[in-house]
Amino acid sequence: MGMFDTIKFPRPIACATCGKLHEDAQTKQFEKMMTNYFVGDIVPTTVIHGVVEENLICDHDSDGEKYSFDQKVYLVIWHGILIDVASSVEDARKKLDSFGFGDLFFLYQSLYKERNDFQAKYSRLRHWIESYREFQQLSKEEQQRIKSEDRKFMDFAYFNLLPHLNKEDPLLSFLEELDGLDLSDKTLLF
Ligand SMILES: [Zn+2]
């Protein structure tokens, strides 16, 4: 099976031959489950604390005909956590030696924000779908009344559906709105 995982770089790394900027590298050194790994993730490697060498693959903009594997990137793993991807082993070692709990705190803070955003979006999505299911079980007349201006206070349950009900695909319309929101600091609002 040609499966692999992808390491997302915190900063692009340039190909030493053609200068093309790379945002990620594939690896077969983890679980090969097509997972994306970012800085801050716990990585499933046998290296608990150290530097893991990986190949950077570049086609040098030759329409994918010739691939070069001879450039290395270095995954910096601090107590099981991917903390950086460096383009030289010296930089990787330096990062590993200088990384401390203060850096971990900043990493944790941004991951915590991301987690809150994700939870808040999931919760909104869940409530929206529940309301939408209830809405669809109403009679056509009731549905039409809620879509129109002639709303009652009891229709409040469908309030979050209203901007989307007249769209061709209401769920898709809501998902697009949700994708554009940053809810990380608003978890407690609903
Ligand atoms: Zn290249």
C-alpha cells in the first residue's frame, strides 16, 4: 500500500535546487494513515525526544516528471510533540535544546484556541441540524409561515435557520457561514 502521512511545515521550506517553496512533506515513518500532522501534535514515532530526518520531494517544476529526493528536512520532536520542522540538522538540534515550558505554553494556548473554535462550531452545527430536522417535519403551511414575515414567538427555535431557508441548499449555505466564523473566544455564548 502506498500510504503515508503528511507533515505540515510551520514555515515554507525552499528547495535548494530550484527555490520552490514547500509547505509539507510526506512521511512513511508514522502510522501511514493519511493523517496531517502540524506543530503541536503528538506524533506516533519511535523517537520520543530528538530529531527525525525526512526527505523533501521536489519536481523542480518539471511537470512531475523528475522528482528529487536528495534534500532533507528535520522533524524536531520534544517529548513526543512535533515542535518544529527545520531545513538543517543544526537548526533542528538548536530548536530542540532551546525549547522549554514557556514555548510549550504558547503552543498550548494556540491549540486551545483552535480546540474552542472547533467545539463551538460543532455545537452550532449540531443545533442547526436538529432545528432543521424539526423544521422539515412541520407541515408545508407551517414551513411557509416561518419562512415568511408572519412569525410567532414560538418560531424562535428556528431563528438560526432563517437566513438559509430560502437558499437552494440550506445546509451548505450554513456550512459556508460556519467556515467563515472564528468562534474560539465565544464558546460561552451558547
Ligand atoms: Zn526543486
